[in-house]
Amino acid sequence: MIHRWSIARRLFVAHLLFMLALTAIVGTAAFVDARDQAYAEAGRRMAGVATAVADNPLVLRAADSPDPTALLQPYALKVTADAGADFITIMAPDRIRWTHPNKEEIGKPYIGSIDAALKGRAFTETTGGTLGPSVRTIVPVKDADGKVRALVAAGVTVGTVDVAVSGRLPALLVIGIALLLGGAAASWLLGRYLRRVTRGWGPEQLAQLFAYYESVLHSVREGLILVDTRGRVVMYNDQAAALLGLNPQPADDGHPGGGVPGGRGAPAPLLSELPLAVSLKDLFESGRTAHDEIHLTGSRVLVVNQEPAVGPGSASGRQRGAVFGTVATIRDRTELESMGSELETMRTLSDALRAQTHEHANRLHTIVSLLELGRGAEALDFATNDLELSQRLTDDLVSSIEEPVLGALIMGKVAEAHERGVELTLNSGGSTPFTGLAVQDLVTILGNLLDNAIDAAAEAPAPKLVELSVATANGALEITVEDSGPGIDPDVVDDVFRHGFSTKAPGPFGRGLGLALVRQAVQRLGGTMKITSPAGALFRVTLPTAPAEPEPVEPAAAEPAPLTERHP
């Protein structure tokens, strides 16, 4: 039954029992202390009364008289009544009483200890007597020579002291009840707070829920990062660590995975302390809502969604809960963009084939028309010239670009440029190797640079020119793309490679991703890129290439040395 209780109920019951025990202990201690103080106060009061009686010269005169009781009994009864004592007994050094509240006890031995008083010291004790247990003080009466001539005992019964203690019980009871009520109220308030923050769940339920969340955190294939309102990273899983280039944090079971950054007991790191891309850091720090935003890192294209982490609101739903921070999910779109680049290449080739089909249809109609008109020689010359032009372009590409995929890409871009009225020329100092460079990255670089150059040249006045130069020098591949377009404003040169920046009109799928992907591919290949604007725009990309492996050479058969080099 108890294991079904919530943390709030368990804490309330435990705290209430603790307050009951504490109230009982404190009340008992207060009662004992009050009783001890009452007894001590009674002893001090009786010591004052006994001392005052012993200092009265009447006691010494009565001790020398033949009948001390006649002189001292009225005096003792009066002082007893005035001082609020239960008895004042004046006795001889041999314990014989001279005075007593009960006349029948006069002349009988005193019950109690008098040894210390006979030695000249006053002392207080609690002991039984003829009136019952009492708190009494015995004081010696000395003459001028210091000899003890009599003893004075003043006391109050224990019942009288207990009555005084009982008078303090209401105050002690009020204090105990106030302590109990205050503790119960504190327990109730604390339980109410815990019930709100734990939603009425017990520790077993919370442990089970945490196990489920931990499993989800490890199993999801999306990156997950949690940031609080102070800009500290509360948690991220292993997929987020891989996508963002962070160190995987140990989970609670000690294995790598989703966990609290810094480990248990260590403060969570700030976003500014993590090696995040600037755009991602700005997004996480802002805490704004984001849906399918594209962000680029050094080697990845990421899609990020971010929502605020809001606590439970009011039961009516009118009041929103407190915001604890943000939750961001991260998906990797790098492979999708790579496939998109390949698809774009295929689309370019398809457009090129369509353009060539259209051109060949036009030329074939021209040739047929010339033949129908009986001008066979002119038709033959037209067909021969067209064939030589196409073959020359093909031979130039094949001899310049060893990679067939890039050659096909450039041929498609040439056809596309021709269809848009742009002349695309290729300059190469011979066969260009692409050793150690990923073809997908080269397609991304060349495709996006040529697309932008063709767009810029197509919108510019004649002549509409795009020049592509590919050369190898000093172990590096240099790609230069220059167009006759309007060029690039020097003030925005640093922004052209930023994701989202574009000088074109907004498109249906957004703008500003192509050059950002170019920069990412160049960085991935360890290259550099420069932008100048001599007339139009000129992009120069330098990529380091791996040295080409020498082709294996079969060893030649050993030949006999010439006769002139032979030795006898």
C-alpha cells in the first residue's frame, strides 16, 4: 500500500511523525527543565529565609534561655506565614526541635541531615520529613566565637513545588501545540509543492519513467539537446554529440550515451563553452521557436526544430506553466543534400539531352529541307560542320577532365548555358587528375558555381560569357569560374557563403543554400576559396590533391652487356 503513495504523501506522513516525536521530546525536556528550575528556585528562596532567621539575634538569646520554644515558636510561625514557607524549624545542635508547625513535634529529634550545618556550612536538600518530602535549607547559627549554637531549617513541601510547576504546564502545552501545528503546516506546504512538481507520482513511478526516458534518449535517431533559461546545456544524447561534434557524455549507468554534461555534481556547461556553429549557438541562446530550420556545420547539413519546455499549467488550461528552457531536435540532412546534388546533376544531364534533342531536331529538319531543295552539297557541309563542332567539344572535355561524372556535368552545363544564350568555355592545361578528391564534393562545388555563374550571365547584357578554368599546380587543383554578370558588391563578400544569403528573388524552396554547401565542401576537402570581381564575379577554389600513384612498371629482361663493357 505504501509503495503506491506519492512522494508528497510519504514526506507529509514522515514529517508529521517526526514533528510528533519532536514535540513530545521538546515538551518533556521543557517540563523537566521547568521542574528543575522550580526546585532550584524553591531552594534559593528557602536559603534566603533560613539565613534571615539565623541572622536574627533573637535566636542566640533564645538558645541561652531556659525555654527557647517560648521565645522562638511565635516568631517562627509568623515568619513561616509571611515568607510563604511550609515550615521553619529551629533546633539545638543535638537535633532537638525548638519550633515546628505541628506543636506535637516540638522537643522531638529533627529528621534530616545536619552534618554540613554543624560544620558551619549552609546546604539545601530534598528529603522526607514529618510533613512529607520537602525542599529545605539548613543554616547554622553561630556566636561571636564561631561556635554553632543552633540550626535553622526552612522548607516547602514537594507538593507545593509541583503546584508551581503545574502552573507552567499551560504555557508548555501551548508551545508544544504551536510547534506541532507549525510543523504540520510546513509538511503540508512542502507536500503540496512536491505534489505539484512530481505530478503526484511516487519514487517507483518516477524511477520507471526515468528508465523509459533514458531508453528513448538512447534509441531515437535524432539529436536531442536540452537548454535551460540561463543558457546552460542540461542534457544531450549521443546522436546530438555526433552531429554537433561534442564529446559524448556518460549516462547514469556509466556507459556513453545521453547524460548530464559535466557528470554528476558538476555544473552544466554554457552554450558559449561548446564548439557549436555560430548559427546554432544563436538559435539555442535565443530560445525562439524553430521549425525545420537548416543550419550548416563544418561537415554537415542539419535540420533543427526547437520548442520551449513548458511545465503543466492550471487545471482549466487558462494559465500557461513555467518555461524551464528549450528542447531542440536535430536531423542530419547531409546525405539527403548529397542525393539532391546527384539528382540535380541528373536533371542537368536530362536538360542537356533535351536541349541537344531539340537542337538536333532543328538541324535535321534543316538538312532534310536542303535535300528536298536539291542542295545536297550544302546539306553535307552543314552536317559536317555541326558534327565537327560537337566532336571537338566532346574531345576537349574528355581530354581535359579525366573524371567521367564531372565531364558529363560540364557537358550538361554547356548545353544548358547554350539554351539560355550563354557561352560557356572550358580552359584546361591538359589532362587534369582528381586524385584523392571525393566526386560528390566536386559535383557540389562545380555544379553550384556554374549554376550561379550562368544565372548571373543570363541576366546581364551581351556578351553573356562564363569561363571555367581547371588546372593543376604544386600538388593542388585550382578551379576558376568567371562570369560576365554584374559582379558582387565588396561589402557583402563575407556574407555570400552564409546560409540564407542570396541576391536572387526568393524561390519556392528558399535561397542561399548553394554557396553555403560549396563552402562546406571546400572546407571538408581542406581547400580555400577566394572571391574577386574584376568585371563580373570570379570564384577561385584551390583544393589539395593526393600525389598520383606511379603505374607499376614491369622489369625489363636482363640483356648481355656490350662486348666493350665485358671483362675477361
